[in-house]
Amino acid sequence: MKPVTADTLRAHLMVASLTALAADVLACLTVAVLPDAQHLFVSASFRLAALAVMAGGVIVVRQLGQAAFELALADRHASPAGSHARPILIAADCPRLWLVILHLRLTGKPFVLRGH
């Protein structure tokens, strides 16, 4: 497996895991508030809903990352991609740096941080 592919898969799994964690916290809060709701969490529809929430979370984070990357391009905190082999330069002082890097990892694009 290519390192770029492994990095892309790792980024997607990280986002899905964080989304699952948020859904788990919500489920715990639901049980704390509504003690009779425990039977809901063993149904097949709940499992499908949980998968949908994780997939939706990945999609939302990808959209947020895309928007952050486009803003970084507009504000000249990132260089436009010339060719696939050439890495994208990202300014270290970019206000949405973590989202831009996450977007690039999710899309498998190489990048380099540049100093001030």
C-alpha cells in the first residue's frame, strides 16, 4: 500500500472515530436523561443510524476542510496545486491550518508547511 493511501485511510478513520465518539457521548447522555431508552441501542435500525452518522460526519468534515482550503487559497495561505507530484505549500500562520491539513490528508494531496 502506498504511503499516501495509508495516510488517506488513516485520516478517514480518525474522522469516523471522532464522529463515533461524539455519537457515543450523545447515547450516554440519552441513557442518563431517559433510562428507559436502553432498548433502542440494540436494534438494527440504531446500528444503521450509527453508521449513517459516522458517514455523515466524514462528509461534513470533508466539506469543512474543502471550504477551509479554498479560504486558505483565497487568502494566499496556501499555493494552488500545479501538478499532482508538486506539493502544496501551506503557511504556518494559516488561521485554519489544522482543517487545511486534514483536507489535504483526506484527499491524499502532498503538502509542505512553510515558515513565516
